[in-house]
Amino acid sequence: MGWLMAVEMGQQRDHAGEWMQWGMSNGEIAASVTRIPGVTTEIHQPEDLSNHAPMIRVQWDGAALGITGREVEKLLMQGTPRITVGGAGGNRPDNMRSSVTIMPYMMMPGDAKIVAGALYALMSKPPQISNPAVPSGSPSEVGGQWG
């Protein structure tokens, strides 16, 4: 019965309307974050059947903006409301090429505006984040016979 209900619900959905809504959500996020110099976006079309929706990937140089993708991901998750992004890239201090990916599939009307505003606020005026401390001292030798 569950399978039959899923098929019937799938046939009743407005697939074209969903794709249009997802495109508008991605467009709203792109319009907001690309106001920041050096920030670019690209749309990734789905290749499989799971969460079949276009995703937006936001990319930037973490050294230029002062924040990495992993830092953005962490701060958005700690914010109010919590915002989950995927595919975060960029680590201090060696890999500052940064990105986050946003999937509009689960967004409700108005969510894209919240996400766009939070990303813009965080990336346009990032908090001061220092590079992690470099370990000091000599490395320990751990080779040999363990018993």
C-alpha cells in the first residue's frame, strides 16, 4: 500500500513547478553572495535519482575573504536558525580554496532568503579566525618493539 501511495503522490506532484522553485531559490542565493568580490557560483544538475534537484555551489578564495568553506559550514550550523550546507571545502592554512554546496530540495518558501542573507552576512564580514597553532617541540619516536 505504501508503494502504491508513493506512486500516486509522485504523479500528483507539480514537477515543473518544483524545478522552477528550486531554480528561483538557487538564483536568490547566487544574487546575494556574488555581490561579494571574488565569490562565484555554479549550478550542478543532478546525475542520480536521490534528492533529484539542482544544487548551487558557492566558491571563493578563503585567504581573500578571511574565511574558509569549512568555517562557514560550522558557523552556519551554530547559528540561529541552523543552516546545513554540504560539500564544504577549504582548510587553514594550507588549502584556502573554499566552497559550500546548497541543496534547495528541502527548502520551504522563504528559506532561500534566509540562507542567502546568512551567507552574505557571514562571508562579507567574517569573524576574525586565526590559523591553528603549529605544534612546537620535537616529534616523539614511537617506532620499535611494543609490548
